[in-house]
Amino acid sequence: MENIFRTTKCFGVDGQAKCKGGFPKGFVKWLKEMGWWGKKRVYLCSGAINDESAITVDIRPEVNPTLVEDARKTSIKSDSCDLVIIDPPYTKELSKELYGTEKYYGGINAFANEASRICQPGGKIITLSYEIPKRVKDSEFIAVCGIYTIPFTGYMRCLTVSVKK
């Protein structure tokens, strides 16, 4: 446990976000700077993320994902990517209020299980949620960070980074 990177990180609001719940301004740049990036990326619960070289998975066709699927059980081949980023609605209530997807809400661990299946050994799994996931199957935590956004400092999220064995 002493080798796990821990910090809090503050970001600004991204006024250019295409959907509610998008990443904070500078978040992806920070992930890259921390060395937590990959070439074969998959976003589970992708929303309207703009990353043309990645596979995006979302249940909502209106956000134009690569795959319109339940991110808890995708058609993506096992062990096929080196980075999975999971940013689901943070509660069942938010999934209903913001997106109308409450019947697909399963909590962070359901999405983390799918991430473990599709991530190759040595790849990274990143979660961003109000929930702290259980240890991701066949993986080790390398970072646990509190993420907050100015001016919404009362809503801290937990970012975890795991490496699949």
C-alpha cells in the first residue's frame, strides 16, 4: 500500500464539454502527464468524449459512441486494449436525472469487471466516480486521488488507477 500514489487534484470546469458530466478542463492532459495513458484506449460510459483514435462505449446513441452498448457487458474482445477509462453516472439518481439511463446503472464495480476483461495484462484501468471500487480483478492499484472541480468543491470524486497483472 505504501507504493500507491495519493493526492488531491483541482481542475476547472470545461465550458466546451458537449454533455453534462464531461471531464473537467485539463483532466485528460493530466492523465497523460502522469503516464497513465495508452495507445489502445476504450472509454466505458463515454458520453461525448472526443478521442477519435479510441473506442467509445455508451448506451445513448445520441452521443455518437463507437459502440452503442451496455458498458457492463460489451462486444469488445478480451485483453484487447491497454487503457480503459470508466466515467459512469455517479449515482442511480444522477443516471436518471441527467441521462435517463437508470436501468443500466450498476455501480462502479460492474463497469470495473468489464474493464478487467477487456484490458490486456500490463494495461491500466482508470475509474472516476463517487464510489471507490473494490480492487479490480487481476489488478493492483497504483493511484488513488481525490478529484474536485472549482467552483463545485463539495463534489469530490475518486480517481483510481490500476494495472492489470
